[in-house]
Amino acid sequence: MPNKVVSLTEAAGVVRDGALIGLMNSKIDGAPMAFVRELIRQGRRDLRVVSRGAGLACDLLIGAGVLRELETCSMDLDVYGPAPHFQRAIRGSAFRMKDTA
């Protein structure tokens, strides 16, 4: 059986500009931060993200100018309050938001 384990660089390299990706339901704990940072490092652009409950990972992507569209039912940093990059971007129409209740 072939080895399905790849490096973080290889995994993020599969994601192309404009791709639709799903991020797990995570406000703070368990967010795939290393993967998100690698997407930013590789210069990805215009990503579309679906997340049942967006948080820190999506806020970081927004702040880095990587996100074009976010589909979620909530966006905050849990006990830390509103997500600052999200708040700024949504007020400035920097990306498209799809609210999924």
C-alpha cells in the first residue's frame, strides 16, 4: 500500500488559487494553524472556505488577504470575542460572506 503521509509543504501545495477548502469547526483549539500558515507562506490567493464555525484559522487567512469567500454560520474567537480581521474585512467588503444557519 502506498504511503499517504506527506509533508505540510506538499499538502498545502495541492491547494491551488481559487480552490474551495473545508476547515474544521474550530474557534481556537484544534484549528489547523500550521496548514493555514503554510498556505499563506506559499502565497495562495482567492481561496473559498467552508467551515461550520469559523474562528482563528479563517481570521488569519482573511488578515493575510488569502480569502475571497467564507461560508459559515458563525465567526468569532470564542472567549476572546470578535475576530478582528473578519470585522474589518466585512465592513470594507474585502471578501464575500455566505451565512449558513
